[in-house]
Amino acid sequence: MKSCLIITGGRLDLSFAGPFCKNNRFDKIIAVDGGLEAVKALGLMPDMIVGDFDTAKQPLIEEFRRLPFIIWDVHEPEKNETDTELALRKAAAFGCTHITILGATGGRFDHMLANVFLLYGCLQQGIRACILDAQNKIYVIDEPYTFRRSEQWGTYLSFLPLLGEIKGITLEGFKYPLTDYDLEAASSRCISNELAEETGTIRFREGVAICVESKD
């Protein structure tokens, strides 16, 4: 397993991110444009810095430019991809199979929503990727998955369709179980479930599910 931490330019609670980064080790760290400020505040040293640098402050860019061992991936502002998508591509090129993204929520909603959809591209490549903030852990699945109470990010577990309908959802070990239920895109049926046992399993015949583990 080769892991990567990506810090992008959304809002980031440093009181959460500091302990998280201290308690977890990553093989690669990628800073994304405005995320460079959080990287500096957290005392991290990125292996790569990606972006068009329309939000990062120039003195901070110049400070990191003095470090010869950092790889720079610089792009024009007029481009087809977001900086976060470019960073995910670089993480995949590094051979990373597990990616954690910080700073991907709390800012512009269009960017935040796009970041969730980008998780599907990782899934298609066999990469386990998630978005984390102080309240939420967000990832996508297309096969059975078991949740363990001891590993949960928060009390609540929610499931949403990423690409249309999720067919045949069965939830076992949950407070609100389901059996062979078809979850439509325009439904909130699977919001705010909880584990009733030490483990809970979701299975479905077809579709891709957004999983959100959240704290109140």
C-alpha cells in the first residue's frame, strides 16, 4: 500500500488537521494551490505542489520555490481540469493506492461537489480515496462494504446514489435495515442511519454509492 495526502484549497480546520496529520503517515504529500497555506501552517513538507496558483499568496510560493527537492506541476488558469483533479492524477502516477484529501469541503459548492465525483475516478482505477474534514468522511463504493463501530468517523452513516439508481440495497447490522431496496437518486431514504451492532454491511446489485460517515 502506498498512501498520499492531498491538501487542497477549501476551508480546513487546523485544530482537526493538525492532530490528524501528526497521527498518520503518508508516503507522498501533494499541496494544491491555496492548500499551500494550510501545508505551511501544519508544518508539512510537500513532495509536489500542483496548481495554477491563482489563490496561493506569492510570498508563500516564493518561499517553497527555494526548496529544490519539491516537484512543481504548474498550469494555466484556463484549463479543463480543477487543480484537485490534476493532483489526483499525479497521486495515481506516483503509484498511490490510498488517497486522503483534506481541504476539499467548506468552500465553493461546485468545487466540493466535483471533488466528490472525482472519488469515482479513483475507484475506477482501483484507488481507495476519501475526503475528510472535522465532521465527515466521504468515499464511494461499488461493491459490498463492512463498517466497524471501532473505526467509524462519526455516529451517522448515509448512502446516496452517485450515478442514478442503486439497485437492491441490503443493510445488515444497522438501526434501520433494508432488504433488496432500490434507492432512487431523488430520495433521502438512506440518510442518517446508525450501526445497531459492532459491524454493519451494505450490499447492492447495481450502482455506485456515496458513503458519508459523519458527526453531529
